[in-house]
Amino acid sequence: MRRPFVFILLLCSCLLAGAQTSVGGLKLLDVYVVPHSLSFQNTTVGGLSGIDYDAKTGLYYMISDDRSSINDARYYAAKIHIHQNKIDSVVFVKAVTLLRKNGRPYPGTKQDPHHTPDPEAMRYDPVRKQLVWSSEGERIVKGKDTVLEDPAITIIKTNGKYVDTFPLPENLKMHATEQGPRQNGVLEGMTFADNFRSLYINLEEPRYEDGARAEVTENDAWVRIYKFDVASRKNTAQYAYKLDPVAYPPLPADAFKVNGIPDILSIGNGRFIVLERSFSTGRLPCTIKIFLADTKGATDIKNNPSLKNKPAAKPVSKKLLLNMDSLNAYVDNVEGATLGPLLPNGHRSLLLVADNNFSDKEQTQFFLMEILP
């Protein structure tokens, strides 16, 4: 197995979260597809919804959104070997079960739907040598079958053992009425910033009080980005980010469609790479737009209960870096992004991972991109 010289640079201090990175554009270098239903350590690899890179060890941490249905809720660690600007191989090295406070794995929906997680994002904290992952919770309102499970941000050791949680603000609590987060549109993306002193996490879709979901035509679809102080674990600020419209009309016209944020990635000084993912029934590929967003000067809306009634005076600014529809390549359900190692020309790499939803019609894809200064 080839081990390219770029990995000599893994200890570079510039890979610390929040380090300054110049982003003028993005260039696709390679796409790598993991075989469907790959078996590893008695688990089925799939549902990869978040990815993060530890520069010191060269490990990539990837959380699966398996809700303890196929196997116990888990994350994977892997080595992604890059040679001559190509992904040579993705080698999984361990599968780790996520554990509850009682030391047991999380139950599936058939065992205990009120405590079944919906894992979506994961980041590694090399300062504390811990992982942080998010769950979207659940909101099913069906009379006696109502399930209201709040989202969660959980800290674990690398062996999967529970450490603690971040207390969440009231506006992230689930309700049986149309208040708070929508089902499956909650804590989706996550990133450390400010040399691991801050943690940012975003909603995928608007809360009920903040307005309507994204439509095919332009509308005010506002999602919140939450900033937490890692030391105190307190939510210190919230910012408003406006989603683009859904990229394509669904077929039929009243079928499912969505546009939201699957991940965010700090590149320093209040700036972020933000992914927007649009899907419409009748079209298998997703439309993935990658933006450069800036929170500098944005209004803190932490005390604003409704963006529908009182929009932010200044939302997060954003600039399109790449619409992946332009790549002339099949693009599946991209959900995770991380900065990778430096490339031979000294430019930073960006790696994306796509969640195959454990479907034989979808792919677990890894995209290798070059960040152009």
C-alpha cells in the first residue's frame, strides 16, 4: 500500500481548528467509491454522515447514521491514502460502538424509540483527545405513538465511552405542537474553531418559528448556526443563515423535496465552508453547493425567538465556491466535510463523504478536492 510523502506534513500546526485558510475556489481531483454493504468488524459500512481528520495520527473519524437498526450506533476510523492527487485507498481500521451514560449501546427504534439516536456529525478534539457527536433526536406526532426526543451534543472518549453532553438552549427542544425543530432537520453539521475553544453546530432546516422550509422558488428559509464555548459548554451566540432554493422541482410536483445544510467547516476568523444539499424526488443525484460563509459582523440572534417575525439585522454572508452539478460527475448524498493533508503543491485538500443510506441505489463516495488560494 502506497504511503505518499504528503503525510510527512501531518503534524503541521496549521491544521489546528480555526487556523487561517485562504479559499479562492475548489477543484475536484478524484472520486473514490466504497463497495456497497462492505463488511468490517461484523458491521455493515454505510450511512457515513460526518468526517473529520486528525493530522497527528492521519486517522479520519466517520460517524454512521445507522440508528442501531442494522448494527449498534457507531463510528469508524479509517486511513485515506492519497497518491499523486488521487485517493489510492480507504482502509477502515476500527468500528467503535457509541455508548450511553450507563455504558450500554443505544437501542434501536424497535427496542426504545424514545432513546434511539440519529447520529449526524462528529469532530475530533486533539486537545482533550475526545470526540463530539450530534444526534438529531426525533419528532413523531401520532397520538399514542408520539415520540419526542430532544437533539443532543455528546462528548465521548475514542473508545466510545460517554463523557458528558452540552446543555442545549430551549429553542432546540422538541414539541408536539409546531414549535422548535422540525423532524430530521435538526443538528446536522458541526465544527471546532478558535483552536478548539469554540464549537459551532447548525440546524439543517428552519425551526417552525423561524419560517418555512426551502422551496423551489426563492423564499426566506432561515437556519440557525449555534456557537458554544467548549470550556463552559454554554451556547454563547446564534446566527441566521439563509438557504438557497431547492435546486429542482420534484416529480410529481407534490413529492418530497429538501434543501438544507449537512455540514459546516471552520477555516478561521469566523469564516466557514458550508455545504448545502438539495434533493428532489424523481432525481437520484443530489445538488451540492459549497459556500464560503462569514459570521463576522453577523447579528447575534440568541435572544430572538422568531426569525419569521423579526429577521436578523445582518445574517451570515455567503459566497458560492462550487456547484457540484458542474463537475460532470455523479454526486450522491454528500453529508460530511473535512480539511485533509497538504497536497504536493502545498495547497490544502478538502475531503467530502456521501451517505449511501444503506441503499443499493446510492453510493458511499469520497471526493478529494484542492482548495485554491
